[in-house]
Amino acid sequence: MPSELRMYLGTTNPGKVREFAAIVAPMGVAFSAIALDIEETRDTVKETAREKALAYAKHTGDVTVAEDSGLVVPALHGLPGPWSARFDDLVLEDGQPKAIVNSGRSREVMDTANTQRVLQLLH
């Protein structure tokens, strides 16, 4: 009997778990979602996704998929981009990312604060 293909999905986003489950279910792929607190230090969505995938794969020792996404607002020159989840913690200098501070706020609090910051900058 052939062994079942197993893979891992590295994400802290429950919506992404549901999306991934719907994608792989018809293929008969078993997967487990894992959530790690991986510091995002890269300046692009692609680099951040790669960094996450490598960290999750190192943790699982097996095939692992990770993702990163971000809101891109052309009027804000592509911001918040890869900093979407922590945009309110991003220090800007002349409209450009300078540093990120970790305020330690929950995801729910950050989501609201991030939205407010985008709206403020658009205003």
C-alpha cells in the first residue's frame, strides 16, 4: 500500500488553513497546519514567504508550505506590502520603511490599528 503524501502548512492565519484544505482535499494530500512565531525581517512578500517556508521546514523536517501576503496600496507607494500584519508598528521616514518595533499587541488589535493607519495615510 503506497504511503500517503503528507505536508505541512505554516501559517498563523485560520483563513489560510481553510483555503489550503480546500485546495489539497481533491488531491488526497494530508496536511497539518502548524503555527510558529517567525519574525518577519524581509522587505518583500516573496522574501518573507521564503524565510517562513525555510523556518517551518526546518521545524517539521518535512515538506512544508508557507505563505505571505500583503495589502498593496499604490497611493502609498506599495505600502503596507510585506508589513501589512504589523503596519502600525512600522516606523516610516519620508514615507519609506525605516524600522519595525514590536508592540506586542494581539492580532485583532493590530488588524484594527493597521486599517486605521492606512486610512490616516490615505487621508
